[in-house]
Amino acid sequence: LPLLCAFSFNIVGNALGIARGVADSVIEGLRVQTSRAGARVADHQSIQLRIAEATAEIDAAHMIVFADRDEIIRKAKSGDEFTLLDRVRYRRDVGFAGQLCVRAVERLFPILGARGLMSDHPAQRGWRDLRAVSHHLAMTWDIQGSLSGAVALGLPSPDPRI
């Protein structure tokens, strides 16, 4: 398996962990948070929907990455060929999983209000770290998505190293 086909799997775990950590932190805080009027913030349906969507995005990202990892291991052990479509799909899937993690954290961030902007807030650090990870060339969606789309359309791979 060419290095550049699987390299992004070395990075995506960070995105998954950061997104999960931010979600866990936000959820834990919401369990006890009240508004200035004394109402439980967690009782708002919009908050519940944001939590459900964000955690579903993180879970989906995790499933995509680990399904590909399992396939790579299975094919490597059996000696099966890694087609060009397989190789670009792995890159596409990691890029998309990274986007799901970014979307999840972006969905959660407004719940924090101004507190989330404080440099010492754990979610702020997670947001910055996730942005850094997701901007790595191996996870940049525009590159990975266009690579996959080109090959799916029968065009030559824009990256001959795949």
C-alpha cells in the first residue's frame, strides 16, 4: 500500500480524539449548567439536537475510519489488490471524517457562549487543535474530495503517488 494512500490514518485519530473530547466536555458542563434565570440549559430542545447531531457526526467519522482500517488490514493479510479506487477512497474517507469532526465541534461551540472564547477553556483549545489537524494536507477535504471525484469519473489521478 503506497505510503501516501495510508499516511492520513496517522493523523485522523487526533481529529477523532479531539472532537470526542470537546463533545464530552460540553456535555459534562451542560449537565449542571443553568441560565441566568435559573433554567437548566440542557432542557432546551435545540441544545439536545446539537448534542445528538454532533455526537452522531463524531460516531460516523469513527465508523468510516475504522471500517477502512479493518479493510486495509484484511486485504493486506490476504494479499488482495488495493485498486486505485480503494486507495483514493481511503484518502477521501479520512478527509471526510475530518470534516465531520470539524462540523461536530462547530455545532457544539455556540452552546458555550462567550465562555468558549476564553483561551483557557478546554473546548477553545480543542477547537484550535482540531483546526490545525484538519488543515494538514493529508486531511484537507478539497484535495482529498477532488482526488476521489476525479478517479470516480474516470479521470487520471491528480496525484500519481497514490
